[in-house]
Amino acid sequence: MPSDRTLKTMNAVHRGVMTLTGGRAGWNGSGMPVVELTTIGRKSGEPRTVMLTAPIHDGDTYVVVASRGGDDTHPAWFLNLRDNPDVQVATKDGRRPMRARVATTEERAEMWPRVTTASKNYAAYQRKTDREIPLVILEPT
């Protein structure tokens, strides 16, 4: 599984590409929209930002996957938004406040096939772990 250092480095490189290109590159990853998700650290109280692909994008609503590459632990950003669901989301169209919620069992059952169609990696990540990988719905406030 990727280490915290590897994940942070990947995010820093991604943000660097976006900065260097003035935002012309980096808002699409593997054919999916990319979102910049800012949560409030559950321990620090400080803003924490991560770049994520959104395999489902319906209007102003995005769905992101708390996969952490198939690790047995949830990503820190997921734990942060679970404790404080008020988040900031930046897309190629701008930044806005949103509210995050974990998909219900029924919603996940409907969305998971769409997620794995968008990227086969997500199905592979789920096979690597016994935890059910959560889907997080980001909705405008």
C-alpha cells in the first residue's frame, strides 16, 4: 500500500503541475474529473487538502472513493470529513463549500458498478482489503 509520504508527494506533484500550467492541466485524471478536497483536520483543526478523482459527477454533485489504494485503513481525509462534513471543493470551474456524506448501503450498491466502470483500479483496490471502501458524496450547500 502507498505510504503517507508517497501519497503526500503525489498530491504535491499534482498541485505543482496545476500551478505550473495555470490550471490548464490536472483537472482530469484517467478520464475522470479531479477535485481538490479541503477538510478540517480532526486532530489539528487545520485545513487539509487532497487531490482526488471523482468517478461519478452528476451536475454539481461529485462522488469520491475512500480507497487509499486498497489499504486496510481509511484515508485521513475520510476520517476528517466524517467528523466534520463541511468541506471546500475546488474543480476546474471554481471553489465552493460543500457537504460530504458517506453513501448509504443502497446508494453504494447502485453507484459501485458505475465507479468500477469509470476505473477498474477501484475494483482491484476493493479486492485488496476486507474493509468496504466507502463512497463519499459531495453536495453543494
